[in-house]
Amino acid sequence: MKKTLLILLLVVVAASGQLFSDATGTTAHPLLKIGFGPRAAAMGNAYVGYSTDITALWWNAAGLNQLNTYEAMLSHHEWLRGIRDEYASIIWPQSPKNTIGFGLNFTSASGIEYWDENNEPGAGTDSLIMAYDAIFVGSFTRLLGERFAVGAGLKGVYENLYDVAGYGGGIDLSLHWKASPVFGLGLALQNIGIMTYPGIDPLMFPIQAQLGAALTFEDILHGVNLLTDVRVPLDNKVSVHAGAEVWPLEMLAARVGFQSGPQTLGQLNVTSGLTAGVGLKLDNYRIDYAIAPYAHLGLTHRLALVAAFGERPRYGGVIVKVIDAETNKPLAVHLKVDGVTRLDKDIDESGSWERKGIAPGKVSATASKEDYYASSGQAQVKAGQTAELVITLSKIPPGGIAGRVFDVKTNAPLLATISYEGPQDTKGEVETDKDGNYTVPALYRGKYTLHAEPKHSKYFPQDAEVAIEPAKDARKDFALLREKELIVFHNITFETGEARVLSDFYDVLNQIGQILVDNPSITVELGGHTDARPIKTPEFSGNVQLSQARVEAVREYLVHKFQLDEERLVAKGYGDSEPIASNETEEGMAKNRRVEFKVLTGIEYYHEIRNVEPDREE
């Protein structure tokens, strides 16, 4: 049996606003025109420009970012002709700039008399039926800058009209601008969507645009709010809404309002546009009540409980200051920051870096600077506050150079002047003590050129390069050569009848090489000597040839090991022609088997190549 003529009537009954509309039924689900929450209802539903509590979820989602707490609401609406609304919602501020919210409304109408298509009442228990619908709302809000926010919402609708059900979905778009602490503006475009029922073409939701303004005076009594909205439905006439809220006590609010629609005042009377209500605030809870008369149709009542809890995550800031631990003056440093914000760059001589608009959380910073110990610190960024992190850097103690000046042959201490030059135009000189020791303290890091000038004129001066690290002392000894020095190395030996250098004696050869490196201006003779025992092999016809081969092997090792100029080393084999001990004993023959290191160039040659005139003690 087709059950019918009542379907459209049930749609009308489900929302009182449509009872009084001049619309022709081109839209579906007029309940979407009616806002939720007694606070807004008490002020004539003029709430788009204000929207400072959880009911903004319905009126203007962009206003939700004005809230600094989480909120939940339960509301009951005693409507006309046994129609009731049960509404629950919650908003969840996710961050300082983002808020999400969800709401669910359930509307029911019971005791409706049922008639069939033959205009006959239904039989038995089916003569009275119930219709109901549910509306789900979800929204997301984003704060752009400090005062301007945008919002978007999704709506899902289910409607059950006894044996016919409809489904629909739509979106809301909204803006809110808090132009000043006193003045706010809001714009909402609502109900952009369609509703579908079996057997008929989809119907549009009752699309409407609302523009609202609000004045807020927090310094009058405990707060005064003046609100006004203009509503432009596409399927109805423009309506004007106005309201006021006064808080004579911190816990008590009185509200009054007037609305020219959605009902047509001419069909009822002017008083049907009046609304009123009160609010009671106890700590984090608020109870709101609203009443609105509809002439001979009766009164409507709304009651809600709102609970606020928690706190919105809000942005904070951090400022990092870097100072010298001794002088407390700012330092230009390299700063690395990790945590809820990041940085890796140099900061200027102000020694300060600041960042605003960051989420609460930990910030760790490490400051580093040449010649200072690196240092780190942590700060906790809190919502609405700027955390200050002061990092003090301590200077790294300067490094230094210490050493000894001595005769390379006898190891006897020598008196000398040590001059030095290095970074940041550092230069100076120090004297050795009687033991040949010297110290150059408090040097910046870097490379230094040293010059050891012996007091005795028969010694060669010596140059060196030393790298200084902070808080570390480098050591540089100067082993000085005397003019025409002769150094005998008895501990360089070879296999009998052979000229190959044995690895056991590399350490001794390296000492010779270092002398040559430390004294780059000298030319030396490497003399090879043997004992008097005759030798004749296929390779060597006598001791002279054997000693020449041996000393040339030494020369080749030194040239390649220390990258020396070949012309600085003269190799000469003397055989057994210049003994220094008797060849009658093993001990004497051991002394005669030797390599001699003889300086060929004189001290005058050293000064000639340095273009320096000698002027020292004999």
C-alpha cells in the first residue's frame, strides 16, 4: 500500500521554521535552518559574528579558534507539538591554530496520527507513528595570522519518516575576523548539499548565507555583548537577528533577542520574534536556558549543560642569549638549535636569537666559537610565554710552546733566543735558561714559525713550524749543529761484505735525516769507513769500493725517506785509510767501522743564503 500524503507533512512538522515559511517545498530538511544551543537562541540566533563557545560548531565554525579550552555540551530542546531535539557536541583544539569539532543532533516526533492514501486512519497500533532524524556535524578550523580564521564543516543527515527514509550530505564554509578586542565579524555559508528520498529526484538543502557582527565590552559590569546577524536563505525571505548579553555578576548572564524569521511575523505577531534566556556559570561549567514564544503555537524551551576542560595548546617563543662567562658580554657564535624548532647558523655580535610562534615543548641549543669551549642548554617553551635560555661560553686556556736547545752531538744545553710569529699578528721572543729550556706561553691556536738563534756564533740557527691547539702545549726541541761539525755513528753496520742497509738501523738513519731537515741550509759529507781486514768479492774489489757502496746506500735511504735535495749529501768511501783505533783488536776494528756526518758549509754560508750578517759571541 502506498503510504504517502503525510510524508511531506512530516517534513514540515519536523521543523517549526518551515511551518511559517513562504517557501514552496523546493528544498529538503528545513531543520537545518534552525541553530542549536540556548545561548544563541536566547539572543535571537544572532551568533555568526560572535561564536565564542562550542555552539560555534553549528553557527560559524571559524569562531572556534577563539576558545582556549576543550568544551563539551549536552542540550535538550523542547520544541512544538511534541517535537524534541537532543544535541551533543565536543570541540578539540589540536594546536594553537587548529581546532576540530563534532556534533550530533537527534530529533524525534511521536504520537503522529497516520492516514493512508485513501484518507483512512491506520488500524491498531499503527494509527500513531513516530518520525525521527539525525544530523551529524564535523568541522575543522584554521587560524590564519592572529585574528583571522577559516572553517569548514561536513554535515550528514538521516531522516526516517515511518516507512520512508532519506539520506543527505553537505558542507558549511565560514570566516571569522576578530578585528579588535571589541569588534568581530563573521560570515557563514551553510547547508550546501542535497537530500535523497526513494522514488524522487534529489532535493537541495536550504542553503543560506549569514553575515554577523558583534561588539564586546569586557569592562562594563562583568561583560556586555551586542550582536546582530542578517540571514539570506535561498528559499525564503531575508531575516534580521539581534541580541544582547549582559553579565551583571561573574556567574550570571541575562540574554534577550529578536528575530524576524524564519517564521513570518505577519502570520503570528511581533512578540513571536522575541527571545530571552539566562546563563549560570560555575567554575568550568555553564548552564544555559532559552525561551522563545510562537504566539498561539506555544513556547519553545532549550536547556544545555556546557563543560570546559583542559587548555588549548598555544604557541610560545624562545630567545637564546650567548655571553662570555667572564665578562658577561654577548658573543657572536655558531648556534645549533633542536627540538620544537631548529636552527644551524651563525648569529651576530648581539649574541641573541629569538623565534616566536612555536609549539610548546623542549628546545636545546649548542653554541660554539673559536677559542671557547662549546656549551649547551635546554629550555621549556610554554604556551603564551617566551622562554629565555642563556648560554655562557668559557674561553679555552691558550696553548704554548716549550722546548730545549742543545748541541746535536754532545747534548749539552745551549743559550739561544727563540723568536716566534703567528696568528693575529702575534710575535715575540724568549731566552733559554742555563739548561737550554724555553717556554712561550699563552698563544692563540694556529701555526707558528719559530727561529732559534744560538748565542754561540759557531752554531747554525734553526727554523721550525709548530701547530698550537687550545689548552695544549706543543714541544719543539732544537738540536743545533756546530760549524764543520763531525758526528760519528758507530752503530750503523752491515752484513759482512755487503752494502745493504739493515732495517735494524733505520732509527739511527732517521736521526741523521731529521738533522738535515732541521738545517735545510747545510751540505754534508757522509763518509764510509771499514776496518783493515781485506775483502775481495765479485761485487767489491776492496774496502774502498765496499765503503763507497755502503755510504751511497745510506745516502739513497735519506734522500728518498726525507725528500732531500741530492746535492746536499756527498757520499765518499774511505775504506780503511782513516782508522781511529787499532785494527789489532775486535774492539778497535768495531770503532773503525763507522759512518761519519761532516758539515761542509760554514756558518758564513748560512747567513749568506739568509741575507743576514752574523753578530754574535764567539
